[in-house]
Amino acid sequence: QVHLVESGGGLVQAGGSLRLSCVASGIIFSTHNMDWYRQGPGKQREYVALITTAGSTNYAESVKGRFTISRDNAKNTVYLQMNSLKPEDTAVYYCKARLGAVVRGWGQGTQVTVSS
């Protein structure tokens, strides 16, 4: 059974930084593409970033240049380094595991709150 656990969220002032982690179990992590999504208050869940099995990355325009996604296959972990945080980054952040295009699972989310 796929199990994804996010951590690292919290309360931070605008301009600050946080690093989110997502630890995966129940899958062969190195064979899965990993995504980060977020859902702000009153908003739909939106794409943030992805990293492929080969290490290629892609970002939503709203976070490009501020967020960095990375992975450590030895630790079955994907990270999201978030710098220069803005109040509009406030959301619950979720990781998602995909085998190719097939979604294998979602985490339960971690709350990020950015105060102005």
C-alpha cells in the first residue's frame, strides 16, 4: 500500500523559507515521478512542481525562481525548498506519487502559513 507523509510545514513571515519533505513507502520510489500540489483557503488544489525519475523538474509560474524540488532516492524522500515566501503561498501542501502518468497516491498534506 502506498503511503506518503509530508512534514515541514509551519508558520513563517513573508520573505522567509521552509523546506517540506515527503517520505514515501510501499513503492519503489526511484521509479516514480513525484509532484507537489497545494490548496489555499477557498481555492482548488493547484500544481506546484514536479520531479521525474530522471531528475528533470518543472514549476508553476507562480513559484518559479523561489521554490526548488529535489529528491533523495536513498531516503525515499522528495523535498520542496520554498524561499521568499509570500502570503499567497499559504496553503496545505500535498505530495503525489505517479508511475508514469498513473497516480499511485497522495499524502495527507502539511499546512504552510505565511504571515504578512
